[in-house]
Amino acid sequence: METLITRLAILPFPEIDPVIFTIGPLAVHWYGLAYVAGILLGWFYARRLVQNAKLWRNDIAPLNLAQLDDFLLWAAGGIVLGGRLGYILFYDLGSVLQDPIRAVEIWNGGMSFHGGLLGTTLAIVLFARRNAIPVWSMLDVVAAVVPIGLFFGRIANFINGELWGRLSSVPWAVVFPTGGPFPRHPSQLYEALLEGVLLLIVLAYLVYRRKALKAPGFVTGIFVCGYAASRIFVEFFREPDAQIGYLAGGWLTMGMVLSLPMALAGIWAMARARRAAAAAA
């Protein structure tokens, strides 16, 4: 039976069309715009980091602006290809095998952050080695700006009415068009605030106040741990993907399973960075 608090908790979902505009058969989606905005703003911020030599060890940036500009295309490829392949492999393999065209329908299921992370990491390593750039410093540049893209991506998830949260009676719960008639946690916004805004602020503080880029790999470790902790926390409010559900105990999700190794890898990266910085001092 619906209670008064449940009735008061229901908020109407904002009527925002996932398609911004169409030109003939071409449809421009908010989801695509979010990726473009995240990449471009991240690139702009990364340029500021590279231009500030005082942030780096020995006051020398490990790469120049021309190299950073060249990397933009590599980053876009790693994000999109890795993100989509990761979603297919981790969350939607059965459906894609039945209908292969679904693999290119980015708006149908979306992207996997963990896949995008792997794809981007591979692009970073290959690009850095090709251009004689220290790999850990290149990773740090990207890690410092990724929360910008995460913020826009989660906002796009909310606009699309996808990846919504579990049933809830909190005052800010939302009834999503595809989530049934009951209010749910707007978990996309939780992730936008934690993975995007909060993590960006923490990393910026470490970069500018603590000069963390002088210890290559430390910013990367903080980012990886911060994302993993945020994702695991939000998974307790987020509805698991319908085709997978809970993996165990009515609470363990694929997002948690994929994030735990990230947290361990982040801790290792921070410890390695501190040892290397101490040895170089």
C-alpha cells in the first residue's frame, strides 16, 4: 500500500528528449554530446597541466602540447572502443550474439567505464612508448582530467533515463519512464557528484597544493581508488543490470566485482609511486 511519504517522494522525471536534434537520418544524442564535452574539456584542462612546469618533477613537463594534441584522437578511440566492447563483454554478450547490430547501438545499453578504462590505458601505454613519454606521467595527466568526462557521462545517463537506482522513498527519488511506476534513487546523479565533482576536486587539490604529479603514478592511484570506492558505494543504491542481476547475496553486483581489483591496483600504484619518489630524492 502506498504511504504518504512514498507519495511525497515521487518526483516527475524531467521531460528531456535524449535526441537533441536530427538532420535527416542523423540524430544527435545527449549521450554523444556528453562524450564530446568530456573529451574536449578534459583536453583543455590537460593542456593547463602540461603548461605549468612547476607541477612536474624537476620543473619539466614530461610531454609537450603538440604531443598532447596528438593524443586526443587516441584517447577518443580508447574511450569509445574500450567502453563499448567492455559493456558488451561484461554486461550484454548474450544479446549481442543474438543481434550483432546491437553492438554499434551505443545508446542501447551504453558504455562500460571499466572497459573504457582498459581501452584508454592501452592507448596511453602505446602512445607514450611511441613518443618516448614516461608512461606513469602520461597516465597521471589523463587520470587528473577523467572525472570531467565521468560527470558528463552520468548526467547523460540521467537524461536518457537509464542505469537508474533501486526503489526508494527518499524525498529526491524519481520515477523514471523505463523504471516502472515506483520512485527510485537517481543513482546516476550520485555517481556524477562522487566520480565527477568530488573526485575532480580531490585530484586538483593533490595536483596543485600537494604537487602530486612530481611522484609519477600517485595521481593515477588516487583516481583509480577514488573511482572504485565511489562506484562500490553507489552500487548499493543502483539497480543491477536486468540481464545479470545480483551475483550473490542479493547485494553483490558486477560493478562491485569489477571495481574491487581497481581499488587494489590503485593502492599498489600509490605505494609504487611513493617508493620511486623516495628513491629519486
